[in-house]
Amino acid sequence: MAPVRGMMGAVVCASLLAPIGALGQELADLDYEHLGFRGFGLDAAYMWPSRVGRTVSPGLRIDMGYAGPGLRIVPNIGYWQSPLEQTEITELEARIESLIAAQSGAPSPPLDLGTIEWRDIAVGVDAHVVWDSLLDVLTFGGIGVTAHILDGDGPAPSFGFEGTRRA
């Protein structure tokens, strides 16, 4: 049974990795004739980041068709929002307090930053090279570029003495 399982694994790997009839493309092969909205896909991911709370990240992928033989273009956008972990906020408060103390020469009043929300909007595009492989399985490999727009905000810091903050 083990040799059969090993043989099947080898056939599956070979069919996924061996493109049939894949030829190199030149710039002359690229055109915009077949580019256009073909469909979309929704995705969701559950994140376990180290400095913010766990959260769900919804996203949208748009299939724009082919820019040339076997070259598919897929723009995407994603979003997540989560509060910063309390240990990170405490560390930030301590750093700000030490900066205030170093600048003023006197101990800093206690600082309370409250809850800080962190969010990310990710906008990107993927290029997939698509080919047929053994067993008529459509296979692709690709590369992409994504820009992340990060933003964090929360209530104004309270230094323990209202009315002395500069506008």
C-alpha cells in the first residue's frame, strides 16, 4: 500500500508542477484586448497578530482577465481593525513619560492613552501565470504587490491635569 501511495503522490506533484506547453512570453504578447471585469471573489482571514487583538480581515479580489497568453491580472483590497494590546499601550505610555521627564527635567505626570484602535487598508494587484498541467488541472503561480495604509487613533491623551495642554 505504501508504494502505491508514494507513486500517487509523485504523479500528483508532477501534474501540478510540470506545465505542459508553457512557452516564454515576450512584450509583444501582452495586450489589453482581453482585460476587463470577469468576476470577483470575497475572502476572509482570521489574524493572530502580536501587537493588536485577534481580528477578522475581509477582502475583495477582482478578476480582470488576461493581459496576454496565460497572464491573469487580479487586483485586491482588504481591511482589518483591532485595538492595540494593553501591554503595547502601557509600553508607549512609559516611553512618552520618559521623554517628557527627559525634556522637562522633572518627573512626568501619569499618562493614560486609553484604547488605541489600529486599522489597515491593503490595496494590491497580483499577476498569475496560468497553465494546464497533467490530468487537466489548471495551475497558476504568481507574484503581487500590496500597499498597506495603516492608521491608529484613540482619545486625546490625559496627563492628569486638564486645561494645561496647548491647542
